Amino acid sequence: MGYAVEVRNLWFRYMLSEEWVLRDLSLAVEEGEFIVIMGPSGCGKSTLLYILSGIIPNMIRGEVKGEIKILGRDIRGLKPEEITRSVGFVFQNPDSQLIMPTVLEEVVMGLENLGLDRGEILGRAREILSYVGLDKKSNMPPRSLSAGEKQLLAIASVLAMRPRILILDEPTSMLDHVGTMKVLSLIESLKKNLGITVIVVEHRIEWAVEIADKIAIMDRGTVVAYGEPSKIFSNPELIKKTGVRPPMISEVFYELIDRGVKVNRIPITTKEGIEELRRLLGRSAKPGTLT
Ligand SMILES: Nc1ncnc2c1ncn2[C@@H]1O[C@H](COP(=O)(O)OP(=O)(O)OP(=O)(O)O)[C@@H](O)[C@H]1O
Ligand SMILES: [Mg+2]
């Protein structure tokens, strides 16, 4: 399979700004991959997502240098509507995306722009609303939904257009625990059921290591680490430098290594942590102490 997104030596600065916000950034995402992007506030995560979805330069201006390909095609050769068709974008704050009087119309609106016939539009809208669990609220105004439901609706409106790439910018940061769990499990189901490429900025590291094919860590406008979660977090020196919090269980093992404990591998999930602890204790502890 080819690349969904291919970025090489990307530089970007906002209009009227001297400072380059993205600096020689490269990132290649294969079709069907699930990528989580992390990094400190202001490092350029949203800016990168805006470029991949065409928001920059179509809505926000600035100077772009470098190569950007979406599904193998140079983004500069694509019309805004061609980008929208391939790349769905979900904002941090669902309120900025929801403008129609009812939940159903919210989903229908995006589909109308695709030039489909009425039957197909309604069919798709109902299907996606039931997929995200909002079918019973079709006729309610979006403002009456909970924050979590609003975000589910924003995601549904984008999914209805059947993009091959879905980009989400901190989709749970405005949500409470219940809303967060609903949105995260919806995103997980996309990976399992739809096989679309997902690129998400999300700070919940314990969730990210379970679901991501690859994690990209950004710092000061560039990608400083990119790879499978186990590979990323098996390098404590790198992780400490980036300012990203590793999974709690990995941190425990960094400490153990510092104290001279020999470990086989640095676990990134609780399950792996328990296995590794069992192995370590198996040597010194009495049998049955950690079973
Ligand atoms: N429209 C704009 N004009 C000028 N500078 C901007 C604009 N938007 C963002 N910036 C600057 O670009 C840099 C990167 O911002 P960006 O929003 O991409 O970071 P981020 O990693 O998404 O941060 P956060 O985690 O807080 O969302 C910041 O220094 C920010 O102040
Ligand atoms: Mg941001």
C-alpha cells in the first residue's frame, strides 16, 4: 500500500510572522495506519494538521516550503474540495463545527456538498448517526447535546463524507471522562472496522500506546521521534529530552534500570509490565508472590 500522507522537509511560518513554526519536518504515514501525535504546547501540532487538511493555505495564510503529498498527490495540485473529499478534519472544540438546527441536518449538510442524490444522503446520514449512537437524537438541536455527544456528531458529519484520511486535533480535550471514553472508543472502532488512516493529536498516553501503530513526538516544529510505541518508549534518554510523559509503567521501569535492575524490555502497557515484573520476581521472590 502507498502513503496516505508524505511530508518531506516541511517549513512553515504564519503570515506576518518572522518565526518558522514548522522546521524541516518530515513524516510518512502509510494508508490504514493509526498515528498519534504528541508534543508540548506550541510545538506546531495543530499547524501541521491544518496543512495536511488544506486549512493552511486555504483559510489561514503563511509561507510553506517543502514537499506535501496526500494519497500520492502533491497537495498544491489539489483543489480545496478535492482535499476535503480525501481528508476529514475534526476540531478540538465541536461547537466551532456545529451550525445546523438539527443533528440530522448537521450530517446532511456536508453530504450535500458532495453532490449526492437525496436518498443516498439521508441513507448515509442515518447510517452514520446510528454508528455513533446518535440516531435517536436525529431531530434534536446540536446545542442540546452533551459535549461528548457534540464531538461524536462532529466526527459523524466528517465520517459521512467517507474520507480516506481522518485527522483529529485533541478531540477529547473539552470533554469530561464519560465523553472522552465515548469519543475514544468511537475512534478505536474506526481503526477496527473501517481501516481508514487516522492521525490524531491526543495526550492520553496510556490510550495512545494501546491503539497507535506509530507515535510521532514533536518538539519545536519538528518530529523528534517516530515509530512503534514500544520502540519510542524504550529510549528513556530521548523521552526525557522531549518533555512527553511516558506511560506510567514505562516510567517505573526507567527507575528500575537507573537502580541497576536488568530488564528484558521496557513495558508500555500494564499487561506487559505485569509480565516483566513476574519474570523479575520469579528469580528472587518466593513462588506465588505475584501470580
Ligand atoms: N494564526 C497564527 N498566526 C501566528 N502564529 C500562530 C498562529 N497560530 C499559531 N501560531 C503560533 O504557532 C506556534 C505553534 O502553534 P500550534 O497551535 O500549531 O501548536 P500546538 O502544538 O498545536 O499547541 P497546543 O498543544 O497548545 O495546541 C505557536 O507558537 C503559536 O503561537
Ligand atoms: Mg494545538
